[in-house]
Amino acid sequence: MVLKVLSSKIAHKSDVGGGKVGLTPDTVGPALEHMVQGLAAQGCRTTPFSSRAWSAAASS
């Protein structure tokens, strides 16, 4: 599984910790929390997905 920041304003997601690869169902939740906290510390605003969007993205 992969987590990736979706933003047209961030050209290089890796520069802000906006990408994580090789995740499992057990590690995706903590990785998402860590990513959101890291982005917030850099002044980025995050918007949570709805549970329906998360479900669709996770099952793709």
C-alpha cells in the first residue's frame, strides 16, 4: 500500500514527507498519522478523506 499527498501546490512530495510506500493494513494508520503531523508541523493544512473515499482508495 502507498500513501501520497494530493496537492497541486507541492511539487516534490518527498521534500515534505508526503509519500510512504510498502505499507500494510497494520502500518497504514500510524503512517498516515505521522504524515499528517509532519505536514502540519511544516505549516501545511490537511483535509481528511471521508470514510467512503478512504475505503475506495484502500481497495484499489
